[in-house]
Amino acid sequence: MTDDLRERILKIKLVVFDVDGVLTDGRIVLGNYGDELKFFDVQDGLGIVRLRRAGLKTALVTSRKSRINHRRAREMDVTKLYQNVSDKRKVFDKILRKFRLDAAEACFVGDDLMDIPALARAGLAVAVQNAVPAVKEIAHYVTEKSGGRGAAREISDLLLNTQGRSDAPVPKD
């Protein structure tokens, strides 16, 4: 880990995740009766729960609106969920104001072009392994794992370990 990356991580108090392609593998399965399926990783979920239990704020920002996103955010005790977002930079700034944080204190995790404005503003910009090249180019860190396949857990473990918070409580089943 570079000194620059370490310094960025030590400042983080808020982690904002895109949903589709970051917390899911990017697939959206649509059924004949309007049902929608997304694939989330249970270990990613535990990582996000541990971020919250360690005292970090979390948010989900997604271009799509889905009851599934709301349910998953509630299961992971996410601080704030923003859906149907067309301008992620604008919402990112709104979240910063809400929590009275500097952009340097926030991490944004994305995978596609609409994430770039928020990533460019974040103190720690993270691209998941399956992100498009333009996102990887501006990221301070690119995960080894793909979205929906352990990337969020990798990020949470990296943040908690680097900040000395790896003892964050684990919920009981």
C-alpha cells in the first residue's frame, strides 16, 4: 500500500456504494410478472454491517429504483439510500452536507460512467475489478474482487484494518 492510499483511507468516515455492478454482479433478471432479481454477496453485506458498527456512515446511491435495494439496505443497516439518481455527484455532495463531512473524508465505490463525477470528488475513489476502464483510470484503488463477488467486503476489510478498527463487532445469526 502506498503512503498516499494509506493517508486517504485514514481520513474516511463515510463510504458510499453504487449498487448495480458494485454490490451486485450487474445482472438484473426480469420476470414475466414484473418481478426483478439481483444477486448480492452475503460477505459483502457483513462487511458493510461491520463498517457501520465501527462507526463509519454508509450510503447507497443508485440510478435504478427497486424494492430490492430498499430491502437490502435495511438488512445491512445502511445509513442512507438514494434511488433513481440521475446525478450522483449532486447526491454525493448532498450526503456530505448531511453528515457535515469534507469530500476527503468520503469514499465512493463505483463501476460505470455515471459514477465518475462522484468518484472524481471523493477523497478515496474505488473501482471494482469489473469496472469500465474510464472508472479504473481515476480510481485511487481498484479491488481484486468483482462487484457482487466480494468487492464490498474487500473494501470494508481494507478500511477497517488500515484504520485499526478490525475488531468491529460481528452480528450474531
